[in-house]
Amino acid sequence: MTAARELLEETGYKGDPEPAGSCWDDAGSTAKRHAYVARNCVRVAEQKFDEMEFVSVELIELDEFKKVMRAGLMTDVELAYLALDHLGLL
């Protein structure tokens, strides 16, 4: 599954991904974005990036994540909402 591979490559974590929903990329686009959540994550490797990628992994408490999300201080807020809704954490 692509989500599992991307999780491992970009974060170094392995887990059990599951689909959390989809949304349009923007109002003028025909592209859809898909949100996944991964349960039971464990760090098993170093990150491996493509040439133009970079990811900074930060582990934070759920309340802090919600504050950052609601303040608009992250990209892809709509995907974060889909993931939290899927998990029943809104």
C-alpha cells in the first residue's frame, strides 16, 4: 500500500494505515487528496527522502496538535480534520 510505504520512507515509522477520507485539492481543481491515519506506529528506520522532499517529524500531544491545527499554523488542515474526525477525536 502506498500510504504504508510513504509513512516508512518519509518518517521512518511503520504502522497500520487506514483511509480517513478525501477532499478536493482546491476549488478549481479536479485532483483529490486522500487522508490516512496510521495506528500502532513504531520507528523502525531512518527517513529516506526523494530529491525535493524534506520532513521534520515532531511528536506532540493531541491537545497541542489541535491548537496548532485550529490556529491555521499547519499546511493541509483539511486533511488533519478528516483524520481526527475518522478517529473520533474532534
